Amino acid sequence: MATSRRSKVTRPYIVFVVVMFLLMIFPLYGLANHVFPLVLGLPFGLFWVILLELIAFVALCFFYRYEYGNGGEHE
Amino acid sequence: MNNWVFALGSMLVYLVLAFVIGLMAGRKRSFWSVSEYAVADRGLGLIVIWFMMGGTVFSAFSFLGGPGMAFSQGAASYFVPAYIALGILPWYLLGPKVGRIGARKNFFTMGDFLGDRYQSKALTVIVGVISVLAFIQYLTLQIKGMAFIFNILTDGVIPYWFGALLAYGIVVAYVATSGVRGAAWSDVLQGALMLIVAWTVGYYLVYTLQGSPTEMFTAIDQAKPGFLTIGQDGSPMSAMAYSTVILVSALGFLMWPHLFTKSYTTTEKRIKITTMAFPLFGIFLVPVLFVGFAAIGVVAPDALESSDEILPHLVTNYLGANSWLYGLIGAGALAAAMSSSDAITHGGSVSLGRDVILPFKPDMSERTQVWIMRAGVVVIGAAAYWLSIFGAAGIIALLVGAYGSIAQFVPAVYGALIWRRGTKQGAIAGMVVGIGVNYYYQIVAESTPLDINAGIVGLLCNIVVFVAVSLMTRPVPATLANEYADA
């Protein structure tokens, strides 16, 4: 089961990684390259980096859950 | 009680704990097995792996270079959380592949992996030598950090050479005796400690010196327009330099050979869970940058010899009364430096034994191999110690410099996994050219074309040469190439 799901995941995962890279560097990072508005006390440019990290974490959780189910079974 | 006595006391307590945990970890394990020493018989648990990998991220950089970079270069320092989040992402796909191939073929290092795929002992040795050099360079920086923290927090009572010897000596002792288990278990203590310290100290400094994060960043932007952005008037870094330093650091992140070794320590599922946790490490680094930002407008830039000294400077000059914080920072900073050092020292010793020495004498017994690796810990340790006491260079330059060469493994490694046509000659030629170009732009040339990071210029040349030479030379056997590409 894991094998077929693994191969299905590969392509979307590569797209996800490329998008993450592009959002972190210029020209797209230019969208976030401001000091204001401050969010949670952070300059917007830094908040953007943190936000993307949170998104990456959540996305990874979804990928993992898709491949292995609810994590009920043990290795 | 004097602050320095308190600091010394807590650092010593911490050192004893780290030492005991490191030594205990290797008890009742087979002392003479390469598999146990290098990859803990491929059976480390999740939390331990997580802390071991996290520990490598939180190095001396967290308490010295990171705050220094925020203080002196503002928004340029955002590149650190950015590349840490990105760097690990490809590992979710690559890690299990590498782990599967490694388990099947009984690999321990990246040199094993590349040498087998490209059928070249020379490649194994090149990768081994560069890895060991990069490891030593990286260690030098950690040892300097430890020595510096000891020296400044004890008011100079513990001299530079002795602080380094004490803290790093302990690392060498538990790595040599307990192998990867020693490194991993002491990292759990060290990781927990430095996370607590980083957050406490970061926020404490912001609230004491600047009122609140909002007030702080507003004030900085008023005093230094452009300092908190990239590529504008008054910005510390151009858009191209910023983007390419993120790219080279993120790509190079996976090429640290000890990561390969670690993927052989665990299962596929655990590799994926480890990857999941990584973007969070980037978030944990934010308070580290806060330390540097909190000093802006408080400390005059010329009050420091080097911006790396900003945290110790703040501690000794602005936190006079609080000896608890003093002790915490001492222990936390040592933990950060030591948790990277143990993993890197271990990785270096495995690379030295397996990639550099074994190819010249392939019939070595397992006992001799383990003996060489354990002795390698001491040899690498001594070299790094010597360099850090007598050599000199800025922390950041050293880190980026080591990364520059390591990132040149990218084409060969990715090529092994996705391109069946890559050949030995192509991989070697690409690597040699990439490393040469990188060194030229880092050391000889004044600047790079378009302000592109030296490592990326090297990488572009590397890829062109790798592909061109591969297409002109004879491919490796199809079954072998397929085994890697389809793993």
C-alpha cells in the first residue's frame, strides 16, 4: 500500500518544494520585503519566513498522513 | 556570589552531566562493531534522532554568529531560518531512497554511496577528504565559540586554550567511546537546554532593553531605514546575494555527509517524521536573532571587536545583577556548540576511516576499522583544536566557506538518484571544477558576477561539466544505474 501511495506523492511533493523555494527568494520574496505591517511584533519580511515554515510543517504533516494513514500502525 | 563563579559553576555542572550521559549511552553495546559505532546498528529512536539533527543546526552560530549577524546586517540574517526550513525538504523523498540503498548494500557514509554508484574509489576518497576538511573547519568554529564563552563569562579566569580543551575534550571522550549513541543521547540534554536558554534570553533582552518587539523594530526602522529589508537603499544585502546564499545553503544542507550516515541509523518512516519536525527548528531560531536586534541603539557598533561578541557583551555589560541568567547562558551556549561538535566529530571520524583510509587497504578487519575511527576522533579533534587556538577567521565566513565546497556534491548525489547516464569521469570532473571555482571566488576574486554567491557560480560550472563529460564517457552498467534511480 505504502509503495503505490509513495509514487503518487512524488510529483506533488516536488511541486511543493519548488514553490517553497520560490516564495523564499527573489523575485517572489519581494512581495514580503517590507518592515510594516509588523505581525506578532515581527517585521513583515521575517514574519513571511516564519509563516512559510509553519506552512511547510503543516504540508509535511498532510503528506505523511496521506502515505501512512493516521499513524495507528507501528513500524 | 560573583557572577563569574555562578557561570563557571553552572557550566561545570552541565559539562559533567553531558559527559556522564554520553558515556552511559555506549554501555553494554558491542565495542568493536563498525555498525554499532557508525550507525548504532540502524536502531535509534525518533526523539533521539530528532535532537541529534536539531543539535547540528543549533551550533555556536546560535549564540554568537546569529545574534552578531542580526546586529550588524539586519534583514540579511533572515536567510538563516529561511534556508534551514528549505534545506531539509528534499530529504523527505531522498532520505528514504538513500536509507534503502544503504541498508541493502551495507553503507555507512556518503563516500560509500557515491563510490559504489559511480564505480570509483577515487570519488570516495575525494568526497572523504573534502568532508573531513569541511568538518574540521566547522569544528574549529564550534571550539572557538566554546572557548570564547568560557573565557568571557568567567571574567578571563579560564583562559582561552583551557576552556576549549575542557569542553571539547569531553566531546572527544564520549564520541570515541560511545560512537553515535554517545553523540545522540547527549544531544537530547543539550538540545533541550539550549532551546530553553535561547527563548528565555532572547525575549528577556528584548523586553529589558527595548520595551517590546514592536517598539524595537519600529525604532530600528526609524533609525536605520532599509536595514530591515533586502535590496533597497540602506539594505545590508542585494536581492541577488540574498537569494543565492539561501539557495546554496539550502542545497548544501543535505550534502553534509553525516546526514547520510544518520539516514543509515534509522528507518524510512522515521526519516520522514524527522523531516517534518525540521521547519520548526527555523522558528526556534527567531529569538536568537532577537538578541542581536535588541542590541541595536544600545551598543555602539565600534564597542565590539567583532559582531559575534554581541551576546557576551550584552550579558556582561547590561545584565550585571542577574547571575541566574549568566549561568544559564553559559551552559546553553556550551550546549549549542557541543551538540554540533559531537555529531560532526563523529561524522568526520567515520568519513576518515571509511572513505579516506579503507580504500587504500580494503582487506582491513572490522576491528581495525573501528580502531581507526575511534582514533580518528582524537586526530580530528586535535587538528580542530590546534586550528581554533592558533588560526583566525570570522565565524560566518568560515561557515559559508565550508558550505561552499560541500554544496559541490549536489550534482553527483542528485545525479546518482535521478540520472542514469551520469559517469565517474563526469562526477569527478564536475566536482573538481566546482570546488576550484568556489575557492577562486571566495578567496582570490574581489567579487562575483552579478553578486551571485560563489557557491552557486561553482555549482553552475559543476553541473555543466558533469553533464558534458558524462555524455562523452562510457556509462556505468545499466543494472547498477537502475538500482539507484529506482530505489
